[in-house]
Amino acid sequence: MNKEYRRLIKKHLMTMGVRSGKEGIIIGNNEITDEELLFVKAKRIELMSEIKAINLEKAAEEKVKREATVNFYSSGWESHQIHIDTRYDIDTQLEKEANYYPDDCTFESLKNDFEKAFNKRKEEKEAVEKRAAKRKEEIAKIKEKAIASGEKQTLDSWQTGCDDPDEECNLDFVTKWAMPDGTEKITRQHTW
């Protein structure tokens, strides 16, 4: 992390862009000095790397926030969508929402709605994790069978758009195989 690069990026609202297939820097305001512009041109690659790092950090933070936020609708006279970030004090946030919608919501009704939404999300997450663990076990068994039998075994298959512009097809059948040597292999079959 380079503080000087980040200061300049923030000051001039710099983002990444593509023109004629080439990546570059977009300067979001016109208040850049000639000296700063020369610096940007000289440090183009480093600044682009820093912008990409900033974007990755923002995406990671958004993911954490999304996973920590419980969204639900209140059950007052009118329906209000409420967002509670579980990284912070929940009761304080619920009290704030109850004060914002005093005619429709009480702290108790919001707390009840939050707990229902939180528990439902927890159950859904556990179900997804259970399915993932079951699928992992299935894959392990299929791989064991491939190794024991000496023959490739199908792990998964799906259809997708054709990836070869020289082929005259619109759709490919893709198969993911467990190979006898313990590896995985993907094959594509074009449709005509």
C-alpha cells in the first residue's frame, strides 16, 4: 500500500477503464495539475495496481458487510425493509429503526422480526453447508471408484455456450471427469 498513490487516487477520483482494449486510468475530476498529470503518466502501472488493490479491498469489505447484514421486512402498519449489521450492537440498531418508524414499529416487533430472519438465514446457511459436505463426500467416492476401477468417472456435466469461434455450434456439452490417476479433467463436446 502506497499512501501517496492512494492520496492521489482519492483526490482525483481515479478509476480503471478500458479504451481500445487497453487498460488505463480514468481521472474523475479536472482539477489535476500538470505536475500531477506527469506523475500519473510516469507511475501509470503502479497507480493501476494500487487502484486494483483498492477495488479488491472494497469488494472484500462489501462481502463481509453483505454476510453480516440481516435484511427483513417489519410487520407494522406499513411494511418497511430493515437492514441490521450483526457486526454492531443489534439492539441499538433496532431501537434506531423503531424510533424512525414510530407509528409502524416497536422495538419488540422489530426484534421479533429480526430474530425470525436471522434464524431463517442461519438454517439456510446450514442447509447449504450440509449439501456442500454431502457433495464433497460424493466426489470423494467417485474419485475412489475411478482410481480403483482404472476408468474415468463422471463428476459433473452441464451445457454451456460454445467456446470455439471456428466451430459452427451454439452449445457445448461439458463433462468433468475423475481420472484413474486421481486428477480431474474437463472435456467439451460441440453440438452440430
